[in-house]
Amino acid sequence: MKIISSIHEMQVEAEHIRLSGKRIGVVPTMGYLHRGHTSLIEMARKQSDVVVTTIFVNPTQFGPGEDFDRYPRDLDRDRVLAEDAGTDYLFTPSTAEMYPAGFATFVTVEGVSEILEGKFRPTHFRGVTTVVMKLLLITKPHIAVFGQKDAQQAFILRKMVRELNVDTEIIVAPIVREHDGLALSSRNVYLSQDERRRATSLYQSLQLASARIQSGDRSVDSLRKEIMNLLKAAQPLQVDYVAFVDPTSFREVDLVAPPQVLALLAVRFGATRLIDNMLISVP
């Protein structure tokens, strides 16, 4: 595995790989890798000839008072995990080079970036779309692999590359969970033992929603009420949202309808904000 921190060097390498006829897959991450990240690298490995994993804690997607400074970092550990999972190039740019003095250019996907996560984190998706566009231009991939846990992000990135005619296919990999259902996240390390136990209520809530829909419940108000009751029993600090959207448009719905609905949650336990979702088949 080759480690590159220079943007120019990465661009030259990527151009050479493309000209040689090989297929590039990129996995953009903020590091502190876990099994969820390595599953993305493994998927990229299966669908490309050369895998580039990027590690960059992107300051523009963190809002005021969020956890940029304390976001977990361990590059030495990440190097081992990335290589073992099948990475050929580890790209680790500096903030100074990614956002030089006077940087003032941003990519914004309007509408869908302003709801749900965008409502609670108003500048978040502008930071995500900007850094992902930069990483795609630098690494020149044929495919880019992201996780389903960040479902709204994946929808926005697919919309961005489609509407800006970017020659990269966005692939979305399934959520990887712990044995008790908690979705893997780098932020899980913030949870106390008690918060970690109570956080399993997110997955239990999604399972409840799926079961209720399979049994014929179509009312989002009814489903939300049941989910809120289950979540409140776990004593979270706050429930930011419980939402049901059409996965093809990301518009919120009042009644679920075939063939599928996407249920999404954002819940705070102590200082830790967790998100989760489930794509549910509707009979």
C-alpha cells in the first residue's frame, strides 16, 4: 500500500492508473476505521482494479459546537486496517492543502440538503458535497463507495454526480451492525456503557416500524407514535427526528406505500448524536 498526502501526487497517480486502463474505486472516510469502513473497502476491491481509501477529517462539515476537535483519530491503526482490507493507495491530505487561505468555493445540492440532517446541521451537507467533489476530482475514480447508514448523504451524492455529469458511479453498501443491532459508527466510542446499552433502541425502533408495516399499518403518525414511545423508554437526551421518506425522492410521506419506504432516526444519548435507518419493503 502506498501512502500519499500531496494532492498533486495523487492526481498524477490516478491519471496514470486511468491511462493504463485500470478501474479505480475510492472509499472516502474520516478515519478511525471500523468494520463498516472495511466492508466498503472490500466492496471497492471486488469492483475495481485499484482501491484508494481517503482519510480526511473534513472541517467544513462540522458546525459550531460540534465534535471536530475531539473526533477520534488514529492514523497508525487506520493504515493497518485499510491495507488489510485491500487498499492500494491511502490518501491523507492536510487541511491546509484541501482548504488553502481564501478558499471560497462550495458545492450545494439544494432542497434535500435542508431537511432532516440538514435542518439540524445547516452547513453539514455543503461541507460533505464540497469535500467529496474535491476527492473525486483528485482520485479520479470510476466508482465511489459509501455506507447506507448515512442514507441522506448517499442520496445527495448520487444527485450531485448525476446533475453535474461526474464520471463516477456512487455505490451504497449495506449498514454493518454490532451483534445487538447498533449501527457501527466512529462516534460510538463516545458512549458510556449505559448509553451504549440504551442506544440499541434505535435498531429496535426500526424493527418495530418494519413489523408494524408488514402487519398493515400505513399511517406515519401511528408508526411515529409507537417509535417515540419505544425511544423515550430508553431515556435519550433528545430525539431529533423520526421520519419516513420515499427513497426515490427523499420526500417525507404521511402514508407508507409500496414498494418501499425509508425510515430514519436521529437520537442523542448524552453528548453523542446517533443516526440510523432502514429500507422497509411495503406489501
